[in-house]
Amino acid sequence: MKTVELREKSKDELQSELLELLKAQFGLRMQHATQQLSNTSQIGKVRRDIARVRTLIREKAAQQ
């Protein structure tokens, strides 16, 4: 997910995106714990996406 795409979204859309990413992270952690995850690099990608979204939410809050 690109930062440019995220900057175009509103605060509510970013919140929903964050919830989706957190659910995805949970699913990946469960797959990893049960030895069903073949591509473990997905966990790191989702973590970075979560950090991007949280950063943008904080930036938007600071602007107001």
C-alpha cells in the first residue's frame, strides 16, 4: 500500500483501513502459529502498512 493512496483517504477511511489491517495481521499470526503460513514476509508487510496508517492518522489529528 502506497502512502500517496493513503493520504487521499479521510480519517474515517483510515480507521476502517487500520481495522482491516489488524484483522489481517491476526489471521497471519494464527496461520504462522499453526504452521500454515508459507510466505512469512507478509507479516512484516502488514506491520509496516499498519505503521503507515497510524502515522497518517496522527498527522491528520495534529493538523486539526
